[in-house]
Amino acid sequence: MTPAPSFRERLVPPWWIPIVLLLLVVPAVLLVFLPIDITVGIAVAIGLYAGVLALLWVAAPVVEVQGGVLRAGRARIDVVHLGTAHALEGAEATAAMRGGWDPTDHHVISPWTRAVVRARVDDPTDSTGAWLVSSRRPQRLAAAIEAARDEQG
């Protein structure tokens, strides 16, 4: 049996994105299909809207710390290979995502979040410089990484 994750977060879009999609997708589909048949137009609009929402949910990366492993999207790394995790918010996070963009770092960035956690990779055999991971709760993610590192090491 696997232990419960000490941190888990799905980086889904904010609450207002489905409303904007509703206001954009449904009228556009209805505009195209209503001259053909109102029933077809409504069915296609509902189906397309539901499909786009499902795609946003499925494509949202999951960030998780469980069993001594950090998972961000489809990537994973053992926390023993990470240095100290730093939660970056505000101007620090903006700088890390824009001006401080290091191509050797592994990035799991969500456009919906404004904060990131940066952890240097301490494995000499790994060419990755650091992991930079978006989070809505960066302090908790950094603390979970640190707790997992302490537990493993």
C-alpha cells in the first residue's frame, strides 16, 4: 500500500475560465449550427463546451510529493537528489519565470499560477540545474519537499 501524499495539487485553471469559455464557445457554435438545425446546434455547443472543460482538466499537471518522490506533470525525481526548496512569490517568482529562465532547469509552469518552488538538483550525474514548479501553495510544497528529504536522508 502506498503512503498518502504529503502534498498534492492539480494546477487547474481558475474559476472564471469556464465562464469565459461558455461566453465564447457556445455562441460561436450556435452561430454556425443554428441555421442548420436548432437541436443540432445546442447539442454540438454543449458537447464542445464539455469537451473543452474536460481537456483543461485532463491536461492540468499534477504536482505531488509522495514516498520520497516529487512528481510534476509526467516527470519525477527522488527528493534525495534535490537541494533546499525555495518558495518564490511575487517579484521573485516573476523574475524566475521570465528573466531568470535557465534552459538547464526542468520547468513545470502553469499560466494560472503566480508562485513557483525552485529546488536545485544535487545529483552530479544529472545535467538538470534545478526544478522550477508552479504552485498555488508554494510554502506547503517547499515544506513537503523538505520534510520528504529529511525523512529520506
